[in-house]
Amino acid sequence: MQQLALVSLDDLKVLISEKAIPNEVWDSQQAAQYLKITLPTLFKETKSGNIPGVQVGNKWKYSSIALYCLVAKRDSNEV
């Protein structure tokens, strides 16, 4: 069974950007480093739903593409 994901044109443009990034699963340290925030801030923002993440056991995991989209969206809103 195939799953389809509906994405907006803006999200698609981000994914097909010239700066393509691999789809990786990052741990909390990698995510915090990429977002340039502290680990406590990362956990607080993840738990409040502002940063996409999945809790696996007692650890949080993050999609590199989801974080890239989050940063791209945040950057486009600052313009």
C-alpha cells in the first residue's frame, strides 16, 4: 500500500530547492545544533508542538527535512 502526502506548492519548492538535504533522522543534539538553540529550548519547543519531533522511548528524534522546512518557513516569514 502506498501512502501519499499532500504538500503545498511552497513546501514543495523548499524540498526541491537548490540546497537539497538528505532525509535523515537526527538526535536531539544534532537538531539543537542545526537550529542553533539549547537542548532545554529544543525540548520545550518540541513538547509544545512548535518543533516537529517524535519521542522514541525516552529520546526525541527529528527529521532533517522537517527541520529544514521549519527554518525555511521561519526565514521566509522574517522577510
